[in-house]
Amino acid sequence: MTTQDIYAELAKTAKIIAMPFYWLDLNQVIRGANDLVVSGLGLKSFIDVVGKTPYDLYPYDLAHVIALHHQAVISNGETIVVEEATRNHATGKVQYYTATIWPLRGDNGEIVGTVGTSTDITNKKIADERLRYEKVLAHLTMVAEILPVPVYWLSMTQKFVGINDLVLQVIGANFCKKDLIGKSPLDIYPEVIALNIMHHHTEVIRTGELFYGEESIEDLTTGQLKYFNAIIAPLRDDDGNTIGTIGTSLDITARKEAEFLKLENEAYQVISQEQEKFRKLADQVAHDIRSPLASLLMIVKACQAIPERERVALREAAVTIDDIANNLLNNYRKKEGTGDQGLITEVREAVLVSPILLQILTDKRYQYQNLAVKFAHYFSSAGNFSWVKVEPIAFKRMLSNIINNAVDALGQEEGKVVLNLDSDEECVRITIEDNAKGMTPELVQKIMNNISVTQGKKNGHGIGLTQARETLENNEGKWVIDSQIGQGTKFSLIFPRTQALDWIAEAIELNDDDIVIILDDDSSIHMAWETRFDNILKKFPQLTIKHFLSGQEALDFVNSHHLAQQQKVVLLADYELLKQELNGLDVIEKTQVSRSILVTSHYANKQIQQLAAITNTKILPKQLASDIVIKISQKVANEYMSISDKGLKEVDVIFVDDDQRLLDSFIFFAFNKKVDTFQNPRDFLNCVNQYPKHTKIMLDHHFANFDQKGLQIAATLNALGFTRLYLLSGESFSAWQIPDYLTTVMKTDLEKVEAILNH
């Protein structure tokens, strides 16, 4: 009998067997089956079954088990009874069978395939599993409530089967345990969180191994993200079969947040350090830009021979360069008014107006760079150094708002916005003009009456006029609005002028025979100063200008002169001297040049202001170097004026000693005399010219914080024409040490001191 004849006989038998019946060849290809096999698979006809392998009909895991069973029968030639599972294609449900598989043999006894039949045990299987499952669950339910940790268990389909009360606490649930049973993580958590949890449970079921790791959930009441160390294990019945998973967790939210905070702080520190490095770089770039800019401005202003057209072009180029520097500094400096709560209470303070206006103009040029609007400014000499007492942030915001409205008034048309700054002894006047369409008198009246005007305004800029009015009211300011239809609008803002802060240099005051030292590491600055002093030197040829790129060279030059010559030195020093061990303030401190001005773009730096104050040094913003007034005083013909000459201070004696207690004693000792005292010789020398040349001057010899001795100071005073000089010392001198113009007196010889006072 051929194999085909065997298959035909099996087909006849299959029709009368009341259970699934099928047969396969040696390649495990199904060659025949009865109707119960087709219907059990949820298929429609034999065509869907015959010619297929188990891998074509079942999921891989189920098919592989079936294939192994048939392969075992072929290999061993023995009948086996095993449990198998299949999946119904129509319903998707898994069904369980007790399968009997025996070898299919030909006439010669050789195995040509396998034959199988099966008994449906699905219901029994489910009942048995349920019984075992419920036994496990009952045990868990009893034990879970006495455990000190949250415990939950899930079915194979990852539905909550049981939990203890602690689970509800940790997830922040506001419902009962029974409301959670039958739900999956997807029913209670956001998808990303739920899928992560379900993935962990799936892996435990797949591998049969314990999972230990971190999980996060969202508190169901507060929405707060919580972190846990989760432990998930397979949940098994008495026979060792996996029937689900069981998990517990330890809340590590506080620890995790502490770690996050530490990491954030570390990251912030790194970012801060990088930002600070970049800010310093930006600051340096801006500084490097400002030096040639100041040069250009001074040259343009001084060189009247340059045609007007070229001068305008140069000035506009200088303004563009200044915009780049201002914008660079503005973008990378620490922002103002960013307190912890985002709100601040401003305090009025004295501010230098011109740099603020220049910065705002810079911002507006960048803000409106795509519009056909040009910005210009005209500051008077008095305006350049004018101060007002205002709330700085509100003041800047007010100016910005008014300029925004001017730009809005221009629309898309080409136009111009001009800032003017002027000042007299009483008031500072800022005007903002545009050549737009202008406003009607009614509209001007609305603005003056604090009625919001927003129609036709971009981004609600019209509302900013209300803020401008409030700022004026809060800062003793007032405004005047002059507008003509078709011609434009001018806002005039008027503030009381306030006293300048003591660090600002408002003028460079020189004598006609002074030595002016210009210290800057940028050669273009020296060219600019030369241009400024060119005409001055023609009028005052005795004035000397010295240029130094190196701080050390400037220091050496000053120290090479005797004290009398050093009194003629005026030092104009940049603060930053690149790649040098000294900065400008170091040079000022070491030379002790009393008439020093720090010319720097870092004028607003509080630390630099404080350092400059230590040496009584004035500061000149570098961008104002082309505008500062240079005053030259001519010395009187008779330098040695008599005591009767007006303007000189008359005293009986001057005591110069670094011991304040001793000075106080001298004042008491000479109670019936007019006495001036100086503890610092430098202070005395700075104002010595206010005294008549025959004034009695008593000098100590040793000074703790001054590198000149009394003998040397006396030589300087003698050179200046002073004739009544006394060395009041605690030590004795040989006759050859004391020059003829100087008399020595022991500090303890009060009779001689009294005699000098009364002489």
C-alpha cells in the first residue's frame, strides 16, 4: 500500500471519529484532518489546513511545542500522550488538549509520518488552574496586609488581582482596593509610565527571573512624580507554573530628588562657568571694539579738515561699531530685575543718562533691523555727563516704550527716530523725535490724560505710554508732547538734574606745564588722544604728552622723576592691559599719581568703582573720551606769591606726621595758633600750593606708608619755593646731612617747638 493509499484510508476513518483527528508526513506537513480539527482552529475548510505545518497555523511558541512532540514520535517510534495548547483563529482564545500521537507506518513497517488525536481539556485546565490560582491568591491576601511594604500581584494579562493598603498610599489613590482590581497599569497611569512598568512584568514572565530596578509613577492625587526601587518576581502555583507576577517597591523619591538636585547644581555650575567664560570673552571683545571706536570718535570730532560727507560716514560707522559692542555686552551681561519672585521693588538711584540712551538705541537698531527706520542721536557736552535720580529699570522701559511707539507710527514706511540729550544746571532734557504721520490734538490730549491708546499699535505698544506716565510721576519727571499731523511727534522728557556720583570724571583739568601720561594697550587710542591734544599743544607748548602701551614702562617713567616733577603728572590709564601683570589701577596705586583718571569701558563695574575709590581715582567712560572737556590753566607769572595774595590759605604752622595721636597733641600744644595737620604726606603735597611760601612746615622724617623721607620732602618743598622748613624727628642728624634751608628739631624739645611757633 502506498503512502497515498494510507492517507485515503485515514480519511475514511477520520469521518467516524468523534474527536479531532489529523495526520502529518515526515516533514510535519499536515496531509489530512477531520472537521473537528478545522472547526477547532476556527477555520473554514480543509484547504486552510491541509498542506500547512504547525508553524503556519499557530504562534511560534505553540507550534514549536507541537513540532517537538511529533519529532519525538518519529525519532522514538513510540506513542506519546502529552498536553498541548492551540489558538483558535476565529476567537483568538487558547485551547488546551490532551494529545495522543503515534507513528504512521507503511506496509514494510517504516515510519512515514505521525497521526494524532486530542481531547479538549480547556475547561478542566481552566478550572484546575483557577483552583491553584485562587489558593495562591488566598494565601497572598492573608499575608499581604501584615507586610510592612506595599505588595501587589498581577495576572498573566497584567491586570491587578490583589494589593495591600500600602499600595493605595504610595500611588496616592483616592479609591478602594476593589476599584483597582481588574485594571491594568494603562488604566491608571500615563502611557509612557504604564508601558515601562508592564515591560518589566513581561520580562519577568518571559525569563522567569527576578527584576530589580527603578520605576517611576505619577501620584494619582497630586500629580507628583515619585520614584521607587521595584522588585518583581514570578508568581507561581504549587506545581511551579507561572500564574502572574508579584511586586513590591521602596519609595526613593526624596533620595532621587536630592540626586537630581545635586546633578542640576553640578550642571548649573558647569553652565554658569561656561557662561561666565563666554561673558568675559564677550566683555573683552566689546572692550577691544571700544578702544578703536573711541579713537575713531575723537579723530572724527577733532579733524575739521575732513569733508562733512566723509565725517558723517565715519561717525555712522563708529555708531555701528558701538552698537555691536553694546549689543554684545547686553546679551551676555546678567539681566536686571530677575529676583527670586520675578518681581522687584525699585529704588531710585543716580544714573548717568548718556550710556543708557546709547544702549537703548543699540537694542532698537537690532530689534527693528528689518524695518526701514534709522536711529540717530545728538548729545550736548553737558548732556553727555548729566545725571538723574530714577528707578533704573522703569526708566529704561519708559524710553524703550516711547521709541516703540515712534517706530509703530512709522509703520512700514522709511523714517527716522532721533534721541537728543541736553542739560543745564537744573534739568536734564531727553527728546525722542520721529518724522512719522503725527497725532491729532485729541489723541495727544488722551495720552496726557493717561487714557490708553492702543489702536493701530503693534504688540500693545500704546499701553507703554501709561507706564511712561507712571515712571515720570514716580521719578519727579514731566513730559511735553509736540505733534504735528504729517510732520511727526516729539516727546520731551524732563528730569531734575542730580549730583554726579563721585567716581565720574567730568573734565580733564591740566596745568600748562603738566606731564600727561596716556596708558593704553591699544595703539589706536594713543593716536586718538594725539588728535585731541594736537591743537592744545600748539597753544600750550610747555604741556608734555607721554604715551605708554606697557603699565610697567609707565610706572618706571613716573618713578624716574623726583617728587616735585611727579606733582606735574596727570595719568590717563586704561583698566585692562592685556597680557600684563598690572592693570591701570595697579599703576595708579604704585605711582601714587594723585591726578589720575581711569579711562575704561568697564566704568559701571561696581568692583572697579570700589577699587578706584581706594586711590581717589576718577573714572571716565571710554565712549565719552571724545566728548570730555579738557581744561588748561596757565600758571601765574610770579609763582612765589606773598601771604597777602588772594586765594592762599593762611595758617601759623603745618604739622606733617603719620602718628595721629602726636598730631592731636601738637594741636593742643599750639591751642592759640592756627594749625593744619596732615597724616599722609601725599595729601599734603597735593594741596601744598594753596599755602604761602613762608608758611612754617614741620615734617616728620619716617612715614610708614610713604616711600619718601622727610629730607626728600623738604627738598621738594624747597624747590617749590617754601622757605621755613623744619624736620621734627625723634633722631639726631649730623650737620652734613642737613641742608641750609632745613632746621632740625627733636620731637621732645617742646621749648624749641614753642619758640618756632611764637617766632
